[in-house]
Amino acid sequence: MTHARLAGSLALALALLVGCAEQAEPPPARSPAEGQSRAGPQRIVEPRADPLYAGGDFELLPPPQGGSWRTRVREKSQSLREFQADERLRPTELRRTLYLQPLGRYPEAGILAGDLPSLPLIEEGLVTFVFAPPPEELRDFIALFYGLPTEVRDEIDLASLVPGPARVRRHHGQFNAHRMLRALGARLPEDAFSMTALMVRDLYAEEAQEYAFGHAIHEDRVAVASFVQLDPQFIGHARRDDFRLRLRERAYKLVAHEVGHTLGMEHCDEFRCVMNGVADVGELDEAPLHLGPQCLEKFLWLVDVAPAARYAELSEHYQRHGLESSARWARLRARRLR
Ligand SMILES: [Zn+2]
Ligand SMILES: [Zn+2]
């Protein structure tokens, strides 16, 4: 049986996922019943006059569906005040660069078959090919998205961080995010605000998870993002014709999300936002490639950028890389805020 067929049985629905700020999951302030939400249609959101946060440009999150992140994980929303009160970590003059650290063979395409060396396995059909955008492209995107200097570090071997995968799931060796982040933290450059590792090997953060897209620890200023679960080919599913665009958009969201955690933003649950917790690629596809109004307010409080210029430059970047709907949205915002 080929690797692809073996892997094809992996049910995404079981995946409990995605990089979250390292934090216990406190009970919500109010306890919505399973399947109901504070984001339900009965909820009234205060309209805001400031076009920067105007409701019309932002979409409310629908009530959580079965299997969605919000039905699986109870998280308390982080208010602006809570975000501002957390004085532990803010960009300073001397410490403001966002580093991206490619691990292993990224961005080369051919990888993985458990933790086995890949080359001899290509002939046996055991190697999965995963597409991910090059780190330099992600650097340009993150620099525009977060308005902070962003740099790509020289690639380092995954084995220099951790000895190998900590467990095997569905025939894929999976790396333990906590161990990786500990090792990564020891390599933070002096001028780093944070460092986000990019990898094309499978990842998990908690035992109960099938896999994780990524994980971040705000206090330690480190994060990791794994692109493998974004590509249906990794689990033996067919790619669509537009897979490169889809995977590019997913990778952008994932990296923006994890870097956002390193900046102190936690998951938000009122508006559709790149900081929404997501349980699978379906939810990731529903999340937009932008900060919702609440996270935008936190970000603009933290980093001094001109919002209209930021949207205009992001729009050009998205357009250049074929992300048309994101380009359209950012263009609209830039016009409205001029
Ligand atoms: Zn997260
Ligand atoms: Zn948000």
C-alpha cells in the first residue's frame, strides 16, 4: 500500500489543532452551551463610527458548528485592556525584528515519510510532496502585515534542534512543538522581537491532538508553523487545480496567526479574523487574511503604522501573488481610510 493510501484514512475531523498562545484554557466568563455562542445571532455588537473599525468591512463569526475550534476549546476572549496591561513583551527600539527560521529542507518540495530518510523512498512512492511558499515571500508579507522589520534566518537542520520526531501518527513522524520551541528560544537573536520556525514536517503540541498547524509561546517569543497539513496531498487527498494559490493563502494565514501570537494576541471569537482559533483546514479557509477589528486595534496600539498605507501595500503584495480576494478587500480598506 502506498504511503498516500495509508495516509488517506486520516480523518481531518479528528484533528484538534492549531497553534495557540501557550496558556491554560480558562473557562469562559459566561458559559455558552455546547453549540451556542456569544457569537450567536442574538448578540448585539456596538456599531463603531470610526471607519478604521467599521463593522461593514468585518464579518461576524457565525455560531460555532460541531467540530469547530470554539466547540472544542473554551477560551476567554482577550480584551484590549488585557492586551495592553500585559507589559511583558513589546517591541522596543533594540528588539523589534520578526525572524523567520526555516527548518530542514524547506522550501524544497519533496519530503517525509515518517522519519525516514527521503531519497530512496521516492521510487517506492513513500514520499509526499508538499508545496509551501518560499520564506522570502513570507518575509515580505509579514513585514507588510505587522509593520516590523522581518528577516529570514539561514536554514538550519531540524536535527540540530531536536533529535527526531517524538511520536508517529498515521505513518508520519511528528515533532513535539514544545521541545522545538524550547530549543528555538535558545537561539533568539539579540534584536529579535520573536522568531517563528517554518517547517515541512508534521507537528503536535498536545498529546490529544492529531496534529498541529503551529504553536506559539508569547512569553518566550517563539513560534513554529508547519505547512504539511495545509496540503491535501500530505494526507493522500487530491489537490485542486488552484492548489498553489490555496496553499499560499493558507500558509500566509498560518504564519500571520503564529507571529500574531508572539506579539501577544490571543484567539478572538467575535469577528472573522486571522487570529480565530481553527480546528482544521476548512476553518482555516473560512478565516480571512486580515485582522478583525479587535485584533487590529490591539496591533495598532502595539505598532505604529499608517493603516491606509499598510492596506495599500498589502493589497499590492496579494495581487502580485495571485491572492485576489484578499487584494480586493485590502484595496477597499485602503480607499476607505484615505
Ligand atoms: Zn492560535
Ligand atoms: Zn481578531
